[in-house]
Amino acid sequence: MSQKPPLVGQEDSNYVYHHHTPLSKKRFKGSLNSRGSVWERLLSLYALPEIENERIDRELNWYLQHPDYIARVQERAEPYMHLILNEIEAKDLPGELALLPIVESAFLPEAYSKSDASGLWQFIPATGRLFGLKQDSWYDGRRDVYASTKAATTFLKQLNETFDGDWLLALASYNYGKGNIRKAIERNEDLSLPTDYWSLNLPEETMNYVPRLLAVAKLFAHADEYHVPLQYIPNKPYFEVVDIKSQLDLDKAAQLANTPLKEFLKLNPGFNRWTTAPEGPHRLLVPVDQAQSFKRNLAMLPDEDRVAQHRYYEERVPHVPHDEQVTQVAYNRHKVRSGETLTSIATRNHTTTKAIRQANHLAGNTIHSGMILKIPSSRNSANFPIIAKASKSHLQNSRTYTVRKGDTFWKIGQNFSVSGKDIASWNKLTLASSLTPGQKLIIKGGEQQLVTSSSAEPNPFRLIHYTVKPGDSLMKITRKFNVSLTDLRKWNSDTIGKALRPGQKIKILIDNSQPTT
């Protein structure tokens, strides 16, 4: 539990803070592993004063004890940092704010909180709409990386102006609400107490929120001193924003961009269904090295093929011409209710989380209340196919794919709905051949359909019983196991009261595919 700041007249070295020069590029240029990186640019934009405070030190120690977490958030940040820094610089904001998604969402654009906040910047629905982030069954602008970054930086600038240039109060209000921060200031004024951030009596989450960002900023500024490696991310655009003019199937878009669907959805997580929204936004983020070929391929795509996959994603599949050879799958529709998880929905419908993710083009297991999901019927879910289009004209198409780190023939085949064996054959290789990053492979689209059995995959979830240790809190446990506070409370609704007790047993559902911190 966080200690409260001392009252006026009390002396406590833990809460003495000192203003120094900003954490600038000039001062910390030696902490960078390489030149021309986003981190070099980030530090050059630092503008907040360095502060010595026990709350900051506590958060910093947590990060230093979890270097694997720092490595993961850097990896996740790679597609987004250049865009974020562009907006930070354009609005003349302190560079430290570019690290706020670490605190808000761990740089997961699909992140969803107990308060219905969503996206990299964790907008709640009402605030999202206030800043122009459209939300409906087709699209959620809070998860749109491009739109939400513009909205968040605008919001932060407004909050700073509201609190007369005090960035710590602005950040606290981003977390707790500007009305609540004003009330806290008024309470201190009535008691003739200081009204700076450190002197306010705030909820524990907000008490830790600002120190957490300052701790992250300090860690990146002193990376060499703390022996924290900064992963090289070049200071150049990762994606290009492309105007697609009208609705487009996301699978089709990924193919036109020669990009694996999973990677494509990381750039475009705002769409709730298998296509972009009929009424827009009509834009997609496309990896910059594929943008020109995407535009060319899109220009050659007949209008009637832009949303062709509607045919085999509908619950009732109409007659399909024989020469299109489309795999047909039956679905039920399900509207997500508050408290539901992908696992509980899959269990109730006798299917798997993987089948539901594939049917709805979900990049992960994150869902939210009100979302419409297509649920594969039980007779198909045990052998849910990765759907491939195989029209005669498509059989003649081929594309070049650049091998990425960790790729295998099987994995690439999954992305393009072809077999790994065929990929090897098309490139005069064998399945035993090694693949190296940067290697070019020819992919002949749709010549062979690959159907994988989801029931053959092991369950990615594992239930454990965790023994509460002295000093544990719910928030600390959620960080340790990468689970949400909402889920943790739900799994233990019959045992978790107002406080945890050392020795208490609690249930945690572990996703084996997501490493814990």
C-alpha cells in the first residue's frame, strides 16, 4: 500500500524532490547503443525535470528487476514509435510522453481494462468519442494506432494547458480525470496545503502512475548505467498510411501487401470484423517496404473481389460457383457480454479459442463487451479450416515473400494458406532446408489449400494455484503473470476480499504462449 505524502512541516527524505536539467540527448548521449535510432530521437525530445522521489525509485526497481519485460515492450513498440515521436514533436510535447503506452498498455494495441479502456493509449469510450474516435460493431478507433495516437497527444496537450503547464498534474488527470484532480487540489487549498502533484491525496493507482512513467523515462535515459540493452529500432517510418477508398477484406489486404495476416493486424487492430468498416475509415497501415506493391496490387483488384470473402463468412452460405472451390463453414453469432473471455465463450460453444480467433481475424485473445463474434458451429470447430480462395485467376498469381526471424516453412504456409511442402518445392528447396532472415521466397497463391486441425493443438491455457507471499498485491500478481485485474478478481470472486493474506491460495489461468514477467 502506498505511503501518503507528508504534511507541511514534516520532513521525510523519501519525499524530497529536486528539479534538475531535463534528461536531454546531450547529457545522456552515451546511453545509446547505436546512432539513428528512435531512442536517440526520443532522448533528444526529453523535457521533464529529473526528480528524486521514493515512489519513482520503487517503480524503477521493479523495472530493473524485470529486464525481460523491458525487452518485450521495446519489441512491441517497434511498429509504433516513429509515428508517436512524430506526433510528440509536432505538438511540442515532452519526449517522455512517447513512453506512456508502456505504462498504459505495455504497447499492446488490443489491451482492454476493467474500466472499458482500450488501445495503446487506453481511452475509455466516452473520452474516445470526445476526441473523434469512432466506436461501433465494425470499428473501434481507440485501437486504431494512427487515430488514437493523434487523439492522445491532443488530449495530453489540452490537459497540460488546463493545469497551466504542469505536466505532472496533466499526467495524473489523464489517469484519474481532470475533474478529480481539480477536486484534490481544492481539498488541499482548503487545508492550506501545497497543491503540487506530490502533495495531493490520490488513489493508489494515480499515486503510482506518474512515478511509473518517470521511472521508465529515467531507465531509458540511463540505459547503459542500468545495464539495460536498447534494441535497435531505426528512426524511420515502419508503415505508410494508405487510402483504400472503400471497404476491403483484411485477409485480401494482407495478401496484397505480401504481409502475414498476424503482422498486418498488429498495424490495423481497430477493425472488429473480417473486413474494414463499410462507412470507413477507408485507410490501412501498410509496412513501408510493401506500400508501393500494395497500391499497385489494390489498383488491379476488381471491385467485386474487394469483399469476396463475405460469401464464406456468412452464417448461411449462398451458392458458390464450382470453379471458385471455396470451403464453406457454418457460424453462429455471439454478442460479447461483460465479464466474458474468449476461453469461456469457446468452452460454452464447444469450440476452441484458435477457431474463434481465425473466424474473426483476431490477433490475440482480447475481446470487449458488445463485440459481435462469429462462432464456428460445433460440427466444424474441431477441424476449422484456414480459408483459402482458389479461383482460376488466383491460381496463376504469385508473390515474393521476405523471410523473417523465426519463420519456418509451416509458419509461412499458415500465413498464405498453402502447404510448407509446396513452398519448398516452388523454391527448389526441401523441408529440411534452413531459412535465413532476408531470404526471398516465391509463393504461388492458393494452389493448395491447407486445413489445420485446431483440436490437434495443445490447450494454450493452464490453471495454476498461486500462494500469496508477504508483500504481494493484486496489481503485483497481475504484472507477474500478465493477466488483467478484472480476470484475476473474477477467477477468485469467492476468495478475494478487500485484502490478500500471505499463504492464501488463488487461481490464475496462464496463457502459455505469453511469457510471464
